[in-house]
Amino acid sequence: MSQTIKRVLVYGGIIIALVIFWFIFKSCSGKSFIDFVAGKSPEKTASAGDPSAQREVAYDAANDQSIQEFNLKVRKERARSRFAGDTIDLMEYVLNKYPKGTYLVDFDRTYTYNIPQSAVIYLKQSDGMYVLGLIAKSKGGEERFIEKKNVIGWDQSYIDFDSTRLGTAFFFLSLYKYAGGEFSVLWEDTVPIHGGFNRISMEMWKGKNIPYVRVNFHDARYSGHDDYNYFLINGLTSMPHRLETYDAIDRKRIFTDGNKDKFPDYYEFVYYDNGREVISTDSVLFLWSEKDTVYVNSRNPKQTRRY
């Protein structure tokens, strides 16, 4: 056998050995080569129900509490000016009075803030100070606690399709009164969505001179936004009237005064997609029925909506 053939066989053997070693190394993924050769099984990843997972912050109320307390301490240290019943006091109230895994939500960080801006609206009245705040509660049970960063922002509006992996958030708009050095909850209303929060604002229904709170969420699925509007029809301290509106590529709903009463009604727009463009072809008026407490399709009374 010639020297050339011997070299080819030697080099070929080396190349084959390297390829085999590469496949063995890739197959290890998660354990060492020594463990692979020794036949040791890789350790299982702890799930939410395993004892080891209970040590994780997302499943451990004590650890989550300590982190929230630390974050609150940092906020206090960085605050340039404080007043009784300010946002930090409200955060502390939520931390101490609500079930674990409940948080006062922050605005979406469209701009860069040194400190996140909390989703609160302060209203000074003749009889004291009131605060509207948006809070998010974790579902609890075997699910992990939510994290604020996972329910705020454009990308997080997809969470409705897989909310359990990162915990399920339940949003609530709450009215607090601050008096005598203490907060008290006057009312709390649900915001029926799980993620994608953007901001809240106080608006005015000019046609009726009725104020309402607009809670705005991103809607990445339809490239638009959802608004949950809370009309203070009977005053600030009474339960508001909730109405959902939205605006996106192929869905739109706007509120209107359809029957001249004190409750807002709305138009639901109908769209047609011909493959080249999306066209608005019609709109249907829904009227609020105070008797049935639902919105009723003015063309088809059998079709109703809760909000």
C-alpha cells in the first residue's frame, strides 16, 4: 500500500471520528460528555408543581414580596418630592392589603423615564383626595405570579393567546379615597383583557358633559388598539358604566348618543376583505338597554353585548 493511500485512510478516519464526536456532543445538550458516556440521565426541569419550583420567585409569595418591598424602597429613595397619599403610598397600600401577586400597573414606556410612571389619576375634590388606579391581580392557584413587564406594551398584547405560561393577569380599575392617612376602596370594576396595557386618561364626553376614564390597550393582532371606557354617569363615587371601543385594520367601534339618554351607545362597523383591500361597508347601531343591562343590536334585537 502506498504512502498516499495510507495518508488518505488516516485523515479520513480522523474526519469520521470528529464527525461522530460532534454528533455525540450535540446529543448531550444539557449534560456533560462524561455523563453521557456514563449513561446518566439528564435532570428534569422543575415544573410549577415540583417542590424545587416553589423556590422560584414566580411561584414564591415570600420572595415576590421581598422583591416588591425592595423596589418600593428604591422608589422612596429616588423620589424627589413626596406628599401624603402619593403614588408610593398607594403602591405600599396595594402591596400590603391585596392578595400576593397584585401590582399597581405602570404606563407603557413609550418614552424613557428614570422612574416608571404609574397608571394613576389624582382627583382633588372638596371632600378630599381621590385616586383612580389600574391594578393587575395574578390568577393564583398553581399558576405563577404575573410580572408587570409581561402585561404592559405592544408585544404583550399577544398574551391573550398564551396567558398561562407567564401567569394570567386580571385588570381592575379602582377608585381610592385618601383620608386620615389611609386609603379606602370606593369601587372596583373589571377590565376584561389580559395584556398589552398602554395608558389611562381622564376624558370628557362633550355631547353630554359626562367625564369618563379611558383605559387604553395595544392590539398587536389587529394592528390597532382597544379602549375600555368607564363613564362616571352618576358621579365619581358611583360604579361607572363600562363600554368597549376599538380601532384597527378590520374592526372599529365608536361610541355615540343613539337614543338621547344618559348612557353612551355605539356603532359597530362592518368590513369586507376582498384580498386586495379592507373596506368598511356598513355600520350597525347598538343601544344600551338599562332594563336588561346589555347593548342591543338595533337591527337584530336577539344580538346583545355586555359592554
